[in-house]
Amino acid sequence: MYVAEKIREPAQINAVALKAYARVADAWGLSLKEAAGLADMSESTWKRAKKPDFAGELTKDQLLRLSAVIGIFKSLELYFSEPLAKSWFTRPNKGPLFGGSRPVDTAIDGGLPQILAVRTYLDALRGGA
């Protein structure tokens, strides 16, 4: 059986990723600086990227960051009730990855490796790793 494969243009992928990421940043109440730092963008680029007509390109690193952060959001939504799911990423955490810091701060400081570590940590909490 032949299944037609729909090929998406990079601009479409960027638009979907940015829209989803903007919703996550908004749901978590991230500041402009935090949202930009987590996405590895300047604040001015993030302001432009949030707009539907953004024509800039994202690097593979930025797309992977956005994807991992969206995955973190989904894991939190599955694992915790709404109030904790929405605040977990921005609350101090004594867990082994965070040392009393907020997960968002460790993710910004540690970059992609730390973002992926947080994603793996949450997947393990819910029994996925």
C-alpha cells in the first residue's frame, strides 16, 4: 500500500514551532528575556518571531530547543494537575538537575544539553525512560 507523504516547507515548520512555543511561553508566564534565552534568540528577534508573518529562519539548534521545550510542557501537563504544571518550570526546584534553582534558569544557562536533560528527567518521572 502506498501512502502519500506530505512534505512541509521549512517556513511552515518554523511557523508551527514558533506558534506552539509562543503558547508555551505565555502559559508559563515567561518574560521576554526568558523566552528569548530559552529559544537562543535575542529579545528583538523573539519579538519578531512571535508575529505570524515572521520570515526569518530558525537554526536546527533552535528548532530542537523549541521541540524539547514543547515536549517539557506536554510532560508537565500529563504528569501534574494544571496549577503545578503551569508553574513547575518557573519555581525553585531542589531536584538533582536544579540545585534549588528554577528549571527555566538552568535550561537557559545550560543550553540545549540541559533542556534535553530536563525533558529526559520529566519523561523518566512519568515512566517513559
